[in-house]
Amino acid sequence: MPELVHSTNNLDFNIIKIQKLHKTFGAQISGVDFSSPISDEIFDEILAAISKYGVLVFRSTSLDDKRHVEFARRFGELDDIKPYLAAGRKNRLDYDELFDVSNVELDGTLVDPESPRGQANKGNALFHVDSSFNPRRAGYSLLLAHELPPPGTGGSTAFADTRSAFDDLPGSLKEDLLTNNYIANHSLLHSKKLAAPEYFAKLNPAESPMGRHRLVQVHESSGRMNLYIAAHAHHIEGMDPEASKELLDRLYGHAKQPRYVFEVEWENVGDLVIWDNTCVMHRAVGGSFEGKYKRDMRRATVHDGSSQAWGLNEHTDQRQGLP
């Protein structure tokens, strides 16, 4: 059960109520009525909470697609799927600002886990951050449940605290990271190949563009240092490939240790989870890839608005694939 935060931890929150979900991050929020427009006062507290906790859970919001998009837009400029529609992909949903992260086909049937889409979806089971492979990375993601598998059949979402992971690194490793200010190259194809190596055996991520981002950054809204690591991280620029892989594997393995992780169980249609991709990783935990149960989840993605949003990338609308 979530730990109830009492008065000393609630001093900054006069309207919303906070239940901590993990000792270092994550909170379940109550006291927000999504049936009417959210006041500026409440929204300011939500912003303060996401900065502090990184992941926020709202139960039974009753949001529909339209209000989901409207609420997401208050966090900043929204990403959309227009480049993929122009390339021939068809949208099952009515809003281009919603990413279809379900296992449902256009005709309502379940995605075949052996199909190209089913194989690509396996990458969602690795800890990652949204859109780090694109020129402009994602800031907040807002994921809303529309249809859930039966209780006990999987389908939760796990989150990892990369700020605390950085805090706990050995001093010598921290010094190395800060002194060298490494640049990591992120590739969607890389994580796809990691998750489904046989299916994507002939895929060479090095032949496609990658997103370039500093490996260690200041998380600007909280002022804390953060380890910007993910399954998408393919290599570190200027480093011997073997040494690069060793360092990335070490940092990625460190950041996804159980002590930095908690899982959100999706309980109700209308449950909403918001997370900050610039300070947490996430992954889907079972229930969506075996082709047994329908799981209809829709995500609005807010472009990062920090000074590090574009990393070291050219400012272009080119995008590498659906996050």
C-alpha cells in the first residue's frame, strides 16, 4: 500500500493530497476533479508535484480523448504522429496528439505478437525514456487507460528513479562522468534489436540517425543531477566501442536496480499516469505482448521545454519512429 504523507511533507500542497509510492519518488494524487477545468492553483500544485516526485498517479479521472489532449497541452507543446501518417501509417484514434500504445489493431483485434508491430512493441518492456532518439526529446508523458486486461494478468508500468541513481553512484564514477561530460547517442532501432534480437537480426542501428544527449544533466525544475540513461542509448561518442558498452551497461544496470523501481498497477479505466522523462525511466510489465488480453492505452507526449530539450541535435522536425 502507498505510504501516506503527513503534514511535514504536505507543506507545499494546499489543495491536492499526496500519497508517496516509493521512498524517493512517485506519488498518487487525489483532490483533483477532472470533470471540470483544472484551476491554475491546482495545476501549479500538480507541476510542483511532478517536479518533486517524477511520477504522478491519478485514479478514475473520467477523461476522454478530447479532455486528455486539452489537459496535456497545459504542460507545453505536444508531440504528434503527423510524420508517421504522412508516411502511410493509419491512426486508430481521432487525435493526432495521442500515441496509440495499445495492443489493438485498426479493426479492434489484438496485435499478433509475431507480427512486425508485435515484435517492435517488445522494446516497451525495456526501461526507456520517450523520444530520446528524436532531435527534440520528450518532457512529460500522460498515459490514460481506456481498456485493461483482467486483474492479475499483468500490464503494470514500472518506473526507475534516475536522479537517485545518480546520487548513489560511487564518487570516482561520478567524477569521471562530470569531468568528461559524455554524449550518448540514442537509437530506437537499438532498443528494438535488444528486445527482439532474432527478428531484427539484420537491423544495423548505426546506419540511421540518432539523438545526441548528455549522459549526465541537471534536472532543471528540481535542480538535482540526473543520469539520462535508457535502453535507447547505443554508444558514447569518442569512446572505444567496448568501453562504451561497458559503461552504458554499468549505468543502465545500476539505474534499474529494484531499490530505484516501483510499479504502478492499473486499476480502473480512466486511470492516468504522468511522468517526467527527463528524470525517470519506465517500462511495460507483461500483459500486452502475449496476444491474450486487450490493453488500450493512449499517451499524450509533451515536448521537453528545458534548455536541454534538443540535446546536441539539429533543430528539425524529423522523427525516427513512434515513441
